[in-house]
Amino acid sequence: ARITTWPDWRSDHLVRRARALTARAVEKQLEAVHIHEETAKHLQVSNGQKVLLTQEDIQLISEVVFDNTLPVGAAFIAGGTLLAAQLGSCFAAITLEVNVV
């Protein structure tokens, strides 16, 4: 299952232009799919590895970031990111495939 939240610095046009908020290093990690370490073990994927994301008829390559605050079996993709926009629906089934370029 895919879950989503919207980062506070992506909420409106004024906040998006605030340098102190947009310069946060965490934003670089948001252009990735976040999964629990147990999910990663099941998929045999390592932190930072590229995976193929498939949601409905859309396929994209993304980096994996471990986040043990997530439920096992869930994939988190932050809203307000290019990755989220390209995938479409924020709460749809998504699959991750390993061993991609």
C-alpha cells in the first residue's frame, strides 16, 4: 500500500519560496520511496538501491530509503514531490521490483 503526506515547505507558494525551509537536506531524501527495513529484507533490497515502482500503468525508477517508522509492507512517497506527481493517485496500490538499472 502507498501512503502519502505533504511536507510543510510544499504547502503554498510563499512557503515554497522560503530559503530556510527549502534548503533542508531532508528534501533530497523525499524524492525516494521509503520502506521499513523488514520490507526491504523481504524484497532483498538495500538502502539507496534503485527499484522499479509500478502504480496502475505508470512505471518509474526510484531510490529506496529505509524508514522504520513505517508499517511493514507499506511504501511512503512524500506528496508535493516530482515522484509523487508522476505516479498519480496518492493512495493506490504500488509494487516495487528490484534488480533494475
